[in-house]
Amino acid sequence: MSNDNKRDDDNLTQQVEQRVKRLIRAQKEKPTVLGQSLYMGTLGLLLVLPVVGGAYLGRWIDGMVAGYSVRWTLSCLFLGLVIGVVNVYLLVKE
């Protein structure tokens, strides 16, 4: 019985040590305000740049077509929004 108790004590000690190491590592890697600001800024750029780029591309294509039309502008704007959302999703998933 004492041998089993010794093994249980060793296992418990190892588990506690692992959890303490995780807590210490988490404390050291605590996100800073600057780090969080950079992350949020990156997310914003990943969403906004494709939308603005799509709007400009669509407007340019609409300007090449005779007459007044916003078909390409709206289509490229929507496509840019979809691309931006996918970019943000992939970054957050990472």
C-alpha cells in the first residue's frame, strides 16, 4: 500500500509543479496595452484595406464604362468585405 501511496504522491507533486509552471509562464506572457493595441490595429487593417481597395477598384472599373453605374463598385466593395472578414478570421484562428 505504501508503494501505491508513494506513486500517487509523486503524480500529485508532478501535476502541481506543472500547473505552477503554467501559471508563472502565463504571468510572464501577460499581454500589454501596446501589444493589444497592435493586435487590434492589425485586425482593423486586415478588414478595412480590402474593403477600401475593392471600392477603389470598382469605382475605377465603373469609370471605364460609359454611363452612370455603381455595379462594379458595389460588387468589389462586397468582395473586399468578404476577403477582409476571411483575413480577420484566419488571424484570430491562429
